[in-house]
Amino acid sequence: MSNTSARRPEISFSPRAEDYIRRFMEAVERIKPHASLVPVIDWYISGTSTNKVTGEVKTFGPGIGVGAIEAEKFTDELIVQMGELKVAIRLPEDLQSAERLKLDFSNGSFVLVDP
């Protein structure tokens, strides 16, 4: 968020979104067991990925992605409690003034739904 003093929306997660984030973090923990990583939700516009072996180019986005970040590297992410797990969220500017946002995980992607 560009303005940390701005009103922050209330964020909630559907059970499917919570399940996906928890399973993602379990996989991260198996790969990096002592890293102290926190899940981070990020919006992206679009991009491409090229398979170096086949040359196949895949286009992705726009969308919402999940990753992991070291807690020491937080900048101005919104931190949301999801049960015992803290989730960092990087909201795009046009969503920063929303009152409430709810994330769902549907058909293999994160989506915003009406709260």
C-alpha cells in the first residue's frame, strides 16, 4: 500500500481460499523447514513465461497469486490474521479504499467475491 495511514479494508477468506493457503504453506515448510516464511497475497497485471526447452510461451494474468515472504522483509503489506496464520496482502491502489474484501479460490485461481 502506498499510504499506510489510509483506511484499510476488512479482509476475509472463503474456506477454499484458507485451505489453499494452508496447503501452500505446508509445502513451503517442507521445502524450507527453518525459513520463518509468511504467506503473501499479491495482485499481478499479466505476464509471460517461456519454456527454455520447448520455446513454448504461456501468458498469465491478470490475477491474484500466493507466495511466501520472510517476515523481516515486510514493507507496507496489510497483515491479516487467518486463524493462527498471519497472511500478508499487497493490495493494488484501486482496492485500498474498499470497506471489505473476500478472497475465494475457485477453478484453480484466487478471485474476489462479494463479502
